[in-house]
Amino acid sequence: MENKRSLNLPMLIIAIIIGSGLVDQFDIEKLSFEKPALAVVYMIGLAIAVYVLAAGFRKGR
């Protein structure tokens, strides 16, 4: 039987939103984040979203 690999669309949207929020927090001139604690929360959320996407893609849901 053929395994169909597909992306989890809601998690993809969540990852894009969290990633754009993380980019918005980054200050290019100072090479730091405006709110470091919030940036850590964004990084953890982005890591979880990417992990779920990769696990679902690898599993072949």
C-alpha cells in the first residue's frame, strides 16, 4: 500500500505565525531580541510546531 505524505495544515499555519512573530521581535541593528523572554516562548512554540510537522510528514499520516 502506498504511503501518502501530507502536511498538517493547521500546524503549518501555526508555525508560520509563530515564526513571523519571532522575526518581528528581532532587532537587526542591535542583533538582539526586544523582549528576550517572549522570544524564548516563541522559539519553544516554533520548535514544537516544526517537530509535529516533521513527525507527521515522516509518519505519512
